[in-house]
Amino acid sequence: MKITEKTIIGDILKINPNAAEILMSNGMGCIGCPSAQMESLEDAALIHGLDIKDLLEQLNKGLE
């Protein structure tokens, strides 16, 4: 399964075992908050001022 900008953060954490470390290293320390269970990667990246393309590349590396 490929992670997209529309994938929910909670689902990303299930899809990629390294997602928590990747997201936190990019400044997204609130992955455990309740809104992360309903927030898309795109929304979270926008809020945190992150480059969505770079983040997607990191999260999808090794999943294909």
C-alpha cells in the first residue's frame, strides 16, 4: 500500500513501522494526539509547514 497526501496519520502509523520516527524527525511531534487519528498527512504537513513531497518520499521508501 502506498501512502498519499490524503492518507490519515493514524493509518500511516499502521502501514509503515518507521512512520513515527520519520514524522517526529520532521517536527511532527503530535502524532499521538486524538486529531492525528482523523487528520490527513496533507493537513498535518500544511499545519507544520512541511514539504509534502519530501515527507511522502520518506514515508514510502521501502514500502513498494
